Amino acid sequence: MHFMAMLGFTVTNARIRYDVPTTAASAVIAVIVVFIGLLIAGTGGRGLVRVAFGGLFTGVGVAAMHYTGMYAMRMDGEVHYDPGLVAASVVIAVVAATVALWFTVTLSRRMVIFGAALVMGVAVNGMHFTGMASMSVRLSQPTFEVEGATALSLLVPIALLVLLVIGGLIFAIGAAPSDEDLAGRAYLEARQAQREKLQAVTSTNASTRRRTGPAQFQRSASPTNSSGSFNGFGSNGSKPEGSGTSEATRTTTDASFK
């Protein structure tokens, strides 16, 4: 928005050119300060202090971007600024940035977000044109040899950059998971965790059965070995108590029969 509005700025009877490196530097400043402001307000909690500090940093940075872009203008004349309007533009930038960050970290309904974006668009335009109104030019003798890029030469790269940014935002919004996608992913992850837990329990039970199987077999075999004492011997091969009396009785009986 800032660069498109700057290209529409004219001074009567003056030729305006733009210093390309300074203009590019103003764009880089805008990207960096907005990125840092979002990091301040959006990470480590959503407190009002963090949002206010992020808004202050972003607003001052946006104002710096605006006046850096104005400094990139080249013309036959002296540029002066009204301190009151400059201060007003900075205040508008800080308030707009703070409100924008607050909306970013708190709002979730689409219609409310659309209304907030509309308000922010008006605020950013107000900041820009307040800053432009603070600028006055006292023309000198025209030389018609002002160096720099023309407005038309800057229009094409700016338009392409805007289209790329808008396309990237649309793609990011379309690729972002919806509430249904998040719910489905959470359900699948819960089912997978339950399945893995069941498999772990089954594996543990199978391992336990393999370890306890031989001991159970030995316990079941011990009654069979003890049954061998039917012939008068215990499990250790010794005669049980009372075995001698039985032998004497059998000898007496045999002698009587003869």
C-alpha cells in the first residue's frame, strides 16, 4: 500500500525520481519489524504487556519504513516536515500495530477478523497520508536531471511482489488445517496410541507365558513320580515306615501253607 501510494505522489512543476536501494531498504525494514513484532506478541504467552510492547516496536518500525521510503524520493527542491503531523503519524502507526497484534492473537471468528482487517486497512492508510501531509517541498531552480527510477519502472516489480505475497497468503490459508482436520488427526493419533498399548500388553503376556511354562510342567509331573511308592518305596528309593511288618506277615503265611 505504501509504495503504491508513494507512486501517486506528485509535486507541481517538479520531476520526481526514486532511489532504488533506499526504497528496497524501506521494504526490508517493514518485513523485519513486523516479523519481530509478531514474535514478541505471539510467543511466550498472550499478555497485554507483550502485545503493547510488540505494537510499540512494530509501529515505530512501520513509521521508520514510511519515512525511509519518503527519503528515497529525489526532486529539485528542499523537503521539510511538520513535527506535529510526523508525531501524529507515528502515534497512528503504533496504535494500529498494537490493535493489529491484539486481533491476531485473540480473534478466531472469520467475520470479526474481516472487520478487524478493514479497520486496520483504514488506520494504515491514515498513517500514510498523515505522514505525507507533514511533507512540504520548496522547489529550487529545475535542472531536469534528477537521478533515480521513475514511478513506472517501480510499478511493475511492486505489482509482481504484491501478487506473490497475496498468492502466498491465499495458499497458506488454504493449506492451514481446519478444526475438522485437527479433530480427525487427534482421533487417529489416539487410536494409534491405543493400538500400540494393546500390542505392548499382548507381547508382555506372551513373554510371561513362555517363561512360566516349564515350571508348570515340572509341578504337574511331580504327582506321577510320587506314585512310584506303590511298590513299597518312596520317591527317594527308601522303604516307608511299616514295610518290615508286611514282609514278616507274608513269610508266616507262606510257611503255614506249606
